[in-house]
Amino acid sequence: MSQPYKAIIVDDEPAARRLMKNLLSEYTSVITVIDEASNGREAIQKIEALQPDLVFLDIQMPDLTGFEVIEQLNPKPNIIFTTAYEQYAIKAFETFSIDYLLKPIKEERLKQSIEKIKQFGQLNQSIDISGLQQIIKQIQSPQKSTALAIKTGDRITLLRYENIVYLEAQDKYVFAFTADGQKYITDQSLSAMEEKLPSQFYRIQKSYIINRERIKEMHRHFNGRYLFVMDDKTGSRLTSGRTYHDSIKRDFDL
């Protein structure tokens, strides 16, 4: 290989993009990061304009999934998925010969991907997106729990989903707020919980997941944001993030 591969990093979390860029700085002879994208639509525009050799692509984004991004690209660059799916779900990626990096990304695992690129020159581009999506749906579907388990020492409290109004990430912690005004600390990240919670839970910005069934009112807010007034004891008022505007408008038929 005479020239480094041109790469674009696609992830809706700025911290995740910074981490990936820092990790890739050790491999400048192999990969040059030419740009970043914070959502699916921006990714499509930049990939079509810049024609990178390689894309580090997040799967879960507020507007389009990584799968939907790939479906709209022609020709398709080499793809390395970055995903927070738990280890048991990774079998789906291995089945379809797609390279992936499991979050939080480890230096040793990234090194394996770099070595694969150096050895083979390109990754498998014949991606069966519909097949991959179907397998992941099957993996997720058995999770039919009715409550969120909150562990406090040896004690486990079960919060019924219908009583949870919203979840909020604060610094390194995630808190669940219930209809009666109680606040519980959890031991999981907001992204991990988003993948496991039932369908009535909806992410409105990087720090909030709300229970759709507990929305009392919605108001248009400044700069493409929405204000959600929740049906709880304190009448919580939560503001959406700007990058979630299009998905909220679509999903709530606004």
C-alpha cells in the first residue's frame, strides 16, 4: 500500500469520535482521518462528496441507522461498524463477514482491524443488510421484561416500566425518575439501556430517554428543539437535542 486509506468517522457522540480519532492517530501510515459526521444524513453527504476508502460507522444514530446509511451509498466504501451491542449479538456480524468494533473500543481490537486492512487491502463489501437486521431483531425480541432492575448492594428493586417517566445521564451516572417523584441510580449506560428498554421509551437527546406514555404535553422550543412536559408529580420539563429534531418530527407526526 503506497498511500494511507482515507477514512471518515461517523458517530453521534462527540466523545466517541474523539476517542476513535485518538486511537487512529497511532496508525497514520495506514489510515488518514479526512472528516467526521455526527449523524446519518451528514455521513451520506460527506461520503458521497469525499469518497473515502473506509468508514468507521456507528449503528445507532438519532436520524438514520448505520444500516440505512449503507443502503443509500453507491458505490459502498469499506465499512467497520462501531457498536454497543452486547457480545452475544456480535455473532450476527461475524455471520455476515462484517468487521466491527465493540464499544467501548479497545486498542488491541482496533489493531486487529488495522492488520486486516493491511493484509487484505479491503474488507468484504457484499453486505446483506436485510439479513443482518433480521438477525439482530431476533436477538432483541426475546427481551420481554416488564421492569427495570435497580441494584443497591445486595438489594434489587424492580421499577415497573409504566412507572418510569424518564431516564437521565448525569456525569458518569444514569438515574431513573418515577411518576411519584422518586429518583433511582442505575449501573448501566444510557446507550446500553436504550437497546434493552421496550418501545415506549424514546431518546430525545444524548442525556434523556423518556417514556412516551408519560408525555403530558409537547411544545415547540428554540432552535429546532422540543419541550416535553411529563406526567409526573413534579411536572418535569425536558428539552430535546437539535440533532433529534427530524426523528422527533417524524416519529410524533408533527
